[in-house]
Amino acid sequence: MSSNDPKEYLTRREIPQLFEGLLNGLMYYRPDDPLDYLENCLQKVKELGGSEKVKWDTFVGPDKRNLPPLNGGQSRRAFFRNVLPESCNFPYRRYDRLPPIHQFSIESDTDLSETAELIEEYEVFDPSRPHPKIILVIGGPGSGKGTQSLKIAERYGFEYISVGELLRKKIHNTSSNRKWCLIAKIITTGELAPQETTITEIKQTLMQIPDSEGIVIDGFPRDVAQALSFEDQICTPDLVVFLACANHKLKERLLKRAEQHGRPDDNLKAIQRRLMNFKQNAVPLVNYFQEKGLIITFDADRDEEEVFDDISGAVDNKLFPAKEPVAGPSELDLSLILDSGEAAESSSEFEHRNEDIAHLYCDDYLKVELKKSKVIFVLGGPGSGKGTQCEKLSQKYGLAYLSIGDLLQSDLATRSERSKLIKDIMEHGDPVPMDIILEILKDAISSTFGSTRGFLLDGFPCEVRQAEEFECKLGKPDLVLYLDCSAETMTGRLSGRSKSSHRSDVSTDVIQRRLHMFYQATEPILAYYQSKSLLHKISSEGSPEQVFHQLCASIDSVF
């Protein structure tokens, strides 16, 4: 059995939806004989015509339909509090929801052995008590985050959490686990660990120290997406300390640390990648926290005791206002994280080069350049004709045509460290992580600036999270085109294509599974862009010329 078979089976049979309905019924009625109750429910499923007929409220009486579905809405927490009494010892009382089982990724092994990570959202702190003061310490690799975080924790009697150490310890203790082997490879190449895994490890650690007066978290978040996830799933931090350090200083410190300690992610290639990731994410992340009035920046090029004295004064002012006040949150001085030659510019030269500085931070640079171009997403099922139409649109409007599938194949052919990682992930049946897809996409976009009027992205985004991440790092698309085609038409086209190419492996069942997975993944994306008034649905049932004419009319509206 291939690694994909269980996923396809569960998705095709609507098993997650069935489980959700059964669990809702159990949670509401709490029958004395749950097995008898489940037998009756399963009999009802047969009478209805199968699991695909089951909804979240199928096993809840018509007079009880105010019960919220487990996977939707802000009322989930209230549901569990109302259904399960305070005295109940049910171990999952604190959890908000169970994730849909069809969302397999690097975050879940196919054997479902890591049950702790199947629970995505739950309350970390007791809502009836004030949560501990939370200080996040961020900065480039080698900026002294660990040293300063430990000093803060010791001075104020707070608990200390190193996110990097959490992940490295987990990798060491679960070295035989497939998922953590992949994460180890990601970290060793200098990339960020998957966001969901990192958040899960932080939450589980925080739950072990609920009575602490304060907690210092070292090395998190690394980008705006992680910051948003932290606030959504844990809490808003009380203070964010940013240690700004010149790029050449960071590199010197990391190379020295590599000689002394030999950490796996302190190899030269990983150091370069980590510094690049930091440059890409530093300014947006600091700006995000500045808008919230939560961050204070410090020049970390100095002696560590000088830096700590400044941090102590700031913490006293922010978290213990009864003490003597000191200077408030400072604006980010970009010169603190430039190379020495760049930092030596005069202030007047620096002001005149504000736009050029964006080139040092890849995402900001791309944002600036993309505003001068048109970005169009083209969505459509297999057999909808989007590849053919994209090629024609590219020629007519002078747009760069970027197919995510083609870009992945091209990257695999390079035999780079990234391509090896992608190949390993794909061979295990896991989807390529979002960060890697965005990195490949950004490389392709930046390589064609100046030679195109815009970009046609075929097959992107594949999920709402990708759409949100693209907007966060690069900006909104100007237009989203959806080639609307019936399943019957796409099935006919794909079947004809397989016959003409003499492929015997593309059966009707395979085509149906592909279409089912496409519809399931695309519906939320269409709703997302519909709400933003960016979506244009084009019927692709007609001839290629008719479809092309409709697409041109939509594109003309944004040029």
C-alpha cells in the first residue's frame, strides 16, 4: 500500500465528516451505552445512503441544532464548556476542535501515532486566571538572543524557553520518527521548521509551567505568520525585545560558534540561508510589532552587559511601571542590521536610499517591484484547459507564465540541497511545505523583473494559507481567474488525453479522485477571493477561442 492510499481512502469516503457527526452526537447526549448509541447512528448512516450524506448535526435532534460544528466558529469553546461539566475528567476537555483528518502533511504521520499533534487548537492558559507575562526575544542568528533571554529570566524570576533547543531536543529524542527526520533536514539546511510543529511544541511546553509569573521565549517568532499564529493560538505577548546586529557580525559569531559547539545548523550553507531568511523577515516582523506598540529594539553589536542594562530598564518601564520610567519603544534603525560598509553611509545618503534598502530584504523588494506589475492567479481543475489558456494569455499580454508544477520539476532537476529535500518529502507522499513553494515562486518572480508586464501563476494558491502567506509577504493579486468546468467535461478531456498518449495508468477512478481532491481544496480558496472581490469565474465548457475571449475581457479590466 502506498503512503497516499490511506489519505485518498479517508477523503473519498468522507470519513472525517462521519467522525465529526458521531462525535457531536456523543458529546451532546453522552449516552450511558456509547457503543449501542454508535450502532444506532451507523444504522442511520446506512439508511441515509452512506457517510457522504452525514453532516455535523446529523445525530443531533432538530430542536438541538444550535449546537455548533466542531470545526467552525468562535463558539466552539463555549460548546465544550457547556457540554462537559467542570467536574468532568475527560482528558480533552480543554481542546477547541479536532482537525479534519484529510489534512495530511508533514504535520501528521500516516500511521496517526502522534495523537498529541492531531489536536490543533486548545487553551494554553487557564482563562479564569491572568496568564503569565510573556516576553519574546527575537533577532538574527548569533545576535545574542539566548544569552539575553537567560539574563532576563534570571533577573525577574521568569521561566526560560528556547524554541531552537525545544526543536533540537525533539529531533534527538525522536530520531527514528519520519516527520522529525524531515524537520531535521529542513533545519540543517537553514530553513524554518514548519510553523504548526513549532507552535505545538511551544504550547505543550507552556502548559507544563502554568503557574509561572512570567516566561521568556527565545527565538520566536521568525516571521509575521508565526507572530499571528502565536497570538491566535496562545496570547498577545506583553513585550517583544528585538536585538539588531550587523550582518557581518552575525556571520562572524555563527562561524565562531560552529567551531566551538558544532551545532548541525551552523554549517556555512545553513548560516547563509538563515541570514537570508532573517533579512527577508526582519523588517516586516518588527514593523508588525511596532504597529502594536509591543517592541523595543536594541543595538546588539555592543558588550552583552551594556545591552542587558538597556533591556532591563525597558522591561522595568514596560512591565513594572511603578519603577522609574525609561525611554519607550524605539523605531527600528535599519543601519543596525546592515553590513558595516552599508552602515557607514551618512544620514543624508541613507535617506536618499530608502528604496534601495528594500533590495536587502527580499520580500520587501519583491513587494515594491510587484506593485509595478500585474499579478494574476489562474485556477482550474485538471482538464479545465488552464495551461493552454495561460500560454495564449502570456503571449498576448506580455506576461510571465509560471506554473507551480513546472517550477517544482525544474528545481528538482538542479540537484541542489533544496531539490534533495523536496524529492525526499515527495517520495514520502507528503506535500511540499508552503515555505519552500513560496521560496521557489519568489526566485522565479525576481528572475524575470524588468522583462515582463506581470505574472500569470498557474496552480497557485493550493490552499487559503498559501493565499494569506503570499499576501503577507508579497501583496495581493490583481485578479484571480477560475476556469469553471464540470466534472463530466474534465473527465472526458482527461480520458481522451490518456488514450491519445497511450497511458493505461490513468483510470476513471484515478481521475475521479483527482477531481474530488481538487474541488475539496479549491472551494475555500474561491470563497476567500470572492469575499475580496478579486474572483472572476469563466466558463471553460466552450471552445478554446470562446474561453480565451472571456479571459481577455477579465484581464482587460485590470490593465
